[in-house]
Amino acid sequence: MSDAVPAPPSRRALQLLASRAITPDRFQQDAFDAVDRGNSVLVAAPTSSGKTLVAEYAAARALEAGLTVAYTAPTKALSNQKLRDLAGWLGDDVGLLTGDNVVRPDARTVVMTTEVLRNMIYAGSGFLDDLGVVVLDEVHYLQDPYRGSVWEEVIIGLPARTRLVCLSATVSNAAELAEWIGSVREHCESVVETERPVELHDHFLVFDRTGRRMHEFPTLSGGRPNRDVERFLEPARRGGDQRGAGRGAGRGDRGESGRNGSRRDRDHGVVRPARPRHVEVIDHLVERGRLPAIVFVFSRRGCDDAVRTCLEHGVALADPTAQRRVREIAAQHLAGTDAADRRALRYDEWVDGLVAGVAAHHAGMVPPFKEAVEDCFAAGLLGVVFATETLALGVNMPARSVVVEQLSRFRGDGFALLTPGEYTQLTGRAGRRGIDDVGHAYTLWNPYTSFHEAAHLVASGDFELESSFRPTFNMAVNLIATCRDRAQAVGLLERSFAQFRANGRVPEWADELDDAKAELARARRRLRQLGGSKQENRTAAAARRRVETCERRANALTGRIGLAEGGLARSFDAITALLEELGCVRGWSLTDSGEQLRSVFHDTDLLVVLALRSGLLDGRRPAEMAGLVSCLSYEHRSRTDPPPPRFPSTAVAEAAREIESLGVDLNVREERVGLVQTRLPEAAFFECAYAWATGAALEDILGTGERPAPRRHGRRPARSYGRGAPSEGSGDGAARGGLGLGSELTPGDFVRQIRNLADLLSQVAKVAQRRETRRSATAAMRAVDRGVVAVATRIAGAGPAGAGAADESAAVRPSRSTLTLTPATTSRGTPAHEGDS
């Protein structure tokens, strides 16, 4: 903490505190003092502890001084929520800038995604001139492997006079993070609060199939794994009863030898543990008065199936008043959609869940559905929400209880245990400040996770924040444009948190790497002894997880050591050499292509520029433009191959193939110089994007009723699109099962992909050199921003969204004519990616 005496609080800051009628906690007062001393501050504290008040206090002080404020959030949804929250305090003097919406951009306080602020820094925006405070909410997001670099770019690139208020979950190296921020932005104080505002009780639930009853235990006793749990489970292990520890038990088999246990076991009182079912967990929580609850299920389908199961079992947690209110909230959020869209979204089925007091919340849902669930839950109208881990990121939905269904999740290359930090984030929702005296966190018995693993997660407070910083093509050209020479650019890169952590720690990490390799060898040897990776018993599953954990640890340490030994400079040199080879850089200056690349912020940034330069997007009608750009914006993450793409003409099919060839060529060049390879273009979404841009109905694209099997083979006959266009053969979308990839997408996936497409189209509209190409991209962007997609970006009471597109294309409108797609073959450069379920 600084020795400087804090200045008196500003009048506006005092008014803020008085209006809230609260007495600041000790950590909040410490943070206020840091702000009053004119310093940046990092506040690391548990969920719902009141970190936001520190941000508002700093904002009040800056506003009274005549300065402006930027409040950043990691997602568009959180940005929208923060706009609503701040509007209650600041009224119309708060705006919003995201990829979807522009609301009062000239307000003195502007909420934005972190990427928007990063883009402003590179563009030298005038918004930065009087910027007094930047709030970086959820700053621990800087460890995200895909987007984390953006947070470091912002911290390094902001004007020196701008102060930071960084809000983070409780991390074990908060002092180190604050020290790094202080090293690049003068002084930064760290304020750490480890005590939760509401006491948390951790519980372990196991269903005994022999006694046919639920057992609840405290997970810890005296800070250690509860021996009562071990004693309870020991008879099954001692008796060698693999039925209670094997694969079937986790699925809750039925029958005489299934969930009810065998007659012999019942007679002898042998404990046969099983994973509690959702309905059983709800009944247990109802009996103990511990609703409302959030049940974390690491699968979208699992969330939806849980709601369906609750309805089938007659779960009813809402009274008539709540039922009427949830119907009103649902209708308000879906206002603006037509009956066809609501059918495609299965609106009635969704409302049935809300009326019963249960709902799902995951990325596969359209935003209006998720926002309605959030509003209903916050109003106390829902008893249980089944959610994926995305709910843990900042959305304000505290509950009395949190249930973590399983303690492992898919990581893209296999299942791995949650980290202590992830577990803390999930259970941080348990306990509502000012409502509950105690919050409750439940873990469930699982055949593939030992009780000791569960107890370790509960007992551990280790959440060490790491850096995911690495140079990108866009970052490199912006450094060339703003730095006088290579030395200055490399100097900026070496101010990153990644380099800060690496400096001086190589000997320590080398020793850790030796230990990690030895542990990995032992883990692999143990797995071989158990019969290898194909074994399906609980012990082998634990051994596989151990191998995967050791591999990740060894790889991470290898990467850190490489970074400490000049890895950032080497990556930057490799990038600039490749950019020069491709004609984007000439010496220490940018070509026209390099200037375009400065304004493309996307993980396929260089491919977008190469496609534009090759003329592959020129001369395209808006729908064709939407389809071709979707090859760059769409990433196929399903574990099954998509159906073969189809195109409206041979010329468009050839353009898609050439875009893919550009990607393959770039990958070869990247591999040659040791760079991480850019993901290849993917034409699977072309058909959906093209159809939506021509006015096709959502239900025709997604299909209704039962979905077909994921994998398809062979070609299909041509089909017509456009509103009201006839389809091949008879029947409706239910009979067809959707259009191309659409039959495999959830409505939320479709909306998100279209929104991502619209964002990239807006960038193409800004950087394309040919006027006709800019006009077509803008028209395509407007064509896809309709129906449920437009509703998904709407903010209640904020007015229409602004896309920020060029005015020159205002007269261009998408064609509504009937267009026919014909099959065309396109080679796939890589197999389908592993990804979220």
C-alpha cells in the first residue's frame, strides 16, 4: 500500500455512497483510499462481495474532475447488463459500444467490450484524450487462451495519465499482477479480500441404491476430507463391489440389480453408491429449504435434458403468481419475433419449463431466452436453473445453493478435473448477500471422480493467474505503425505480464519441468499397467486424467521457459518476416495490405486481407458475400463432420475453394517459421448464411421437430431459398430436418454465428479497397441483421443498434428473389475440431 495520504473523497463519490446507504467493507475502503491517492488499483475479491462499488467510486471521482470513463467487460452480454446497471445511477450519461450496438457513444461514461477499447488504442481514437479511468471487469480473463492477450494490450497501451480499476476473482498471485501493472502504468495497489460476504457450507451428496435414500455429508471436517464419507463408501470398496464404482452406477441403471440394488445387498446392508439424479437433488434441496439453486452441467444437451426430465417427473416449483409473471417476462423478451421464429425456437416448450420453475441457461440458447431466464431468476420466480460454466462469468445470478454435477469437463483434447479457481468461480454464486445467512455448495458422488479429488478442490484456495499473451499478425502491423523501430516494438512486447512473470524464474521453472516430466513418466507407466487408454473402469479413468494433467503442466512449463529466453521477440520476428514475404510489410513500413490488416480484428485477420487482395470477395451479391465471409468467420467445433457445403454457382464454389487454398498455403508458411497456425477456412456454414441473407425463415434453416442424425453422406438435391420459396418435395422443415448444417445447430449457435458474421462483414466493409465490395459487404451485414438476430442484439430502452457501417451503401438492399443452391464439392483441410458440447 502507498504511503501517500489520500485526497478527500469527491463530492460525487460521497453522494454515491450516501445513495446506496451502505457502510463500506474494509477492503472497499482500502480501495477507495487507493483511488483517492490517484493510483490504479487491483481488487481481488469473491463473487458478490461488492467489487463493483469500487469501480463506481473511481468513476464518480473521474467524472467530477471533468474526465471520461470506460467500463469494459469480457462479453457483449455483460456489457449490456452493465449498461442497464449504470443507467440507474448515471441516467442518459452512459453509453455502449460493442460489435452489436452503439448507444450514446458520446456519453462521458461508455461501457464496451475489452476488444473495442483495444481497437481504439491502436486507432488513436479521440476518446482516449480525456480518459480518466478504465474499469477492467473480470481482469482474470487475461489468462483466456483465445482472447486474454487483449487485456494485456489494453493495460500496456493506454495513455499514461489514465488510471485503472481492475476487478478480479480471488487469485493467489494478486500482488504479482498488481506489481506488473504498476511497472507499466506507474503505481498500482492491490487490495485482496478472501472472506466471502456470505458463509459457504460445502456438502457431498451420494445416493445409496441399497437403502434407496440420499445421504448428505459435510465435504470437509476440520479443513480435511471428511472421514465419515470415506467410512460410508469403504464397505463397497472393501467388498470389491465394482457395481457401485463402475460405469453403470454413474448412469443410474434400473432393475433388480440396478438403482434399487440386489436383494442380497439389501439383506446384508451393503452400501452401493450411485450418482444422485437431478430430480432427486431437487427433492433434497426442497426438503432442506435450499432453493433457489443453480446446477452446473457441463453440456448444453445435458442442461436441456435436465429441464425435460423435470417436466416429465412433474416438478412444479412456481406458484400461480410466479407462473403468470414468467409468461409476461418471456413475452417481453421475445417481442419483435414472429410466430414462425417462435416455433423454430420451440418457444412453448421453453415457457413450459419456466412455468414449472425450472430453466436451462447455456450458449446454445438465443440471448432473449438467456436474458429472460436471468430476469426470472433474479426476481425469485425460478427454483432451479441448469447452466453450463458460462454462467459463472459475471452474470448477476446469485442463488442459495450451487450444485456442481461433475468435477471434470471436456477441454478439447479430453476430460480434465476442474481447477481450484474454476470450482471457486462456480460456487461463488452460492449465497445471496442480504438474503441468505449461509450459501450451500454441493458436489455429487461420481464413479469417475474420487471423493478425495472433490475434497481437494473444496479445500484448495490456489488460483494462480497466468498470462496467455502472444503476438498476432494484427498486433505486429499496429506495432510497426506506432513504433519507431523494432527495438521499441520488442520493448513493448516485453512489458507483457507473460515476460514479467518469466524474468528471473527460469531456474525455478527448469526444476519444476524436471519434476513434471518425471511425474508424467510415472503417470504413463501406471496407465500402461492398467491396460492403457482403452480401459473403461474408474481407476483407469483417473489414471488417464492424471496423464493429461501432467502433460498440460509439462507443456506449460516448456512454453514459459521458451518465452523467458526470448520467445516473444522470436515470434515477432517470425511474424514480421512472414508479413514481408506476403507483401504486407516492407522494411519497417506497411503496404496497403498491411494498412488493411491494422483494422481487421479477428483470429483469421491475415486471411481476410489475403482474400480481399486476391479479389475473391469482389463482384459478389450481398448473399454471396455473406456466404463467403462466413467461411472465414465460422469455426466448426463439433466432434462430428459437417454436411458437405453447397453453393449457388460454380464461380462461388471456386471462390470458396480458393479461400481455403489461401488458408492451407498460410499454414504451410506458418509451420515453416514456427508460428501457431491460423485455423483453416470452413465452408460448412455457407448454406445457412446465404439462405438467411436471402430472407429464408429460421424454421426452414434450423428445421423443427426431430433432428436428423448428425452425420450425413452423399449429395442432396438442389433446394430453393427465399421467403415463401417452395422446397424440394413435400412437407415442411420438420420433414426435412433443417437446411445443411442448420439441422445440427441450436438456435443460439445460429444467432451467435450470424452475429459473428455480421461483425466481420462490418470490418470488410471498412477495409475493402473497392467501393462495390464495401457496398456489398454493408448490404450483406444489413441483410443478416433481422428477425431473431436483430432481437438478440436489442437492449431494452436503449434505442436501435448502430452498426457503424459506411453510409455509401444505404441504398443497397438484399435481394429477396428465389435463388437455387446446387451441390459442389470442397475439400476439407482438417478434420472437425473438438470443441464445446
